[in-house]
Amino acid sequence: MSIHEQLIRIFEDQPQQFLSGEELSTKLNCSRTAIWKHIERLRQEGYEFEAVSRKGYRLTSKPEKLDVQAIQNRLETKVLGRTMFYYDEVDSTQIVARERIAQGAEEGTLVVAELQTAGRGRLGRKWHSPKGKGLWMSLVLKPRIPLHFTPQLTLLIAVALCRSLRQSTGLPIGIKWPNDLLIEGKKISGILLESSAEDENLHYVVAGIGIGVNLTQEDYPDDELRAKATSLAIESGKKWDRTEILCQFLKELELVYDLYHEQGFGPIKLLWEALSVSLHRTITCHTPRGQAVGYAVGIDDSGALSVRLPDGSMTLWYSGDIELSPATHDSL
């Protein structure tokens, strides 16, 4: 058993007692500095401690783990999430999902992890996913659509997630193009789609979804991230049942996904525009080639953003990182 595991065991055996750094270092035959580092790592994994000078540390809360059987019992879907792989820790649920596909995973297969050590967002950014505080997952989809319709799925998933979170929490959540969910300008969730195709034939899509559920301000590693990101718990002042949040999302996604296959992108487009916080305002789009400013009018059938430029001409933005100005219905 590692020092890390032994430390957890000691605190779990004496949950209400203060244990000094000196006492712990003697028991585990390591330095007090090493004890402090392990305590900090445990905090990152969702353990909460009270620290008092001259008394030491007291374990006050352990991370809550998802129960696969409880999730299965509460699911109201026919396909999505019915096959589930749960992990305490992975590098990335996207990587694991692709491995499962190589082993024959069917549509609807869900990979969920309590902790990702190498979670990624769009544009290769690192995704902060502390243990037991959010929902970090990847879903296997095998839609019956042409390859060039794949970007529509990002908007579809954003619609389903936004609708389900609004229904579950009552919070004023909106969609920022193309794939972020915001509350009062701060990011609550992100979506990353990766696909595999050959000769214009779409084989599968892996949808990576991260939701900040019960993170506290202390769970974010720096002020820069705290200024940009938030969680359902921070915004509402209460903790949420992650199982309920997950099951509601999968239920809503299956409804919207079936609607998409039955009626096409038209209904999804209308839903997305109704939930968007990116439209009818001036926005700045940052790309590797530089930045551009325009007025966001709507989205087209490919999922691209329809933008009116300062000279009055119309253009489509297919990708980029946008910055929102205050909402207005005035044109540039």
C-alpha cells in the first residue's frame, strides 16, 4: 500500500480526530513536507480537511462516488447510457471510449470517470476535472447522417444539456457558440466531439462532456480559472445529486437525438437559437489567423455562425473562440 493509500486509511479510521503532521510523518516514515503534499493531493481528489494550528488535520468530508447500479435504475432511456463503463481515474474518457469502440462498443455506450488526469477541451486546452465533483464523461454515438452534418451534433448536445440542466436546477444557463454552457458569463460545461470517418462515411462520434456540478471556489487551481469557470453548486448555493443530473441529461439527449433523426436539423436550430447567449450582439472571434469582429445574427444548417461584418456584408464563422460584448439588438 502506498503512502497516499495509507494516509487515506488512517484518516478514514479516525474521521473526527485531529492528526498532527508530526504524528502522521512518524506513522508513515516520511517528512512533514511529504504529508502536506499528500494532503493537498487528497484535497484535489475531493477530500475535505479542517486544518488547525498545533492540532493538525481532521477529515471532514470524503468524495461521493457515483453508483453505476443506481444510475441504471434511474435511467429512462432506451439506448443512451444502457451500457456504461465507470472508472475511478482515467487519463481521458475520450481515449477510453475510443478503446471501447475498437472492442465493439455500440451506440449509447457511456464512459464515466470520477477523475481525469489528462482531460481535454477544445483547441487542445486542458480540462480541469477534480475527483468526485463533476460529471466527466464520453458518449458513443453512431448517427445516420452524412459526414458533413457532424458539426450539427455539437449544437444538438448543447441544446439537450442546456435544457436538462435548466429543468434540473432552475439556473439561467445559456449556450455560447459553438459548445460552451454559461451562467452569467462563466463556463459551467463544455462539449468536445471527435469523429471517425472513411470515404465520407461517418463511422462514429465520441462526445466528450464535462459538467461542473459540485465544485467549490477552492477546487479551481488559480484566480484565472475562478474568473472564467463556475459550478452548479457555486451558482445555486447547494450541492446537487450527480446521478440525477446525469440521468436527466441522457433522457433529454435521447429525446432531442430522436427528434433530429425524424425531422432533421430544423427543430434543433430553433431550440439552439432560443437558448443561445451569442446571438444579437457584437462578438469578437479569435482564431490562429487573428481576430475578427461582427454582429451575430444566427446559425446556418451546418452549425456555422452567421455574422454581419462592420461593412454590412454577411459571412459565416465555422470555428474559433468568441468573446461576447454586452447583449444588444443594435447592428454594427
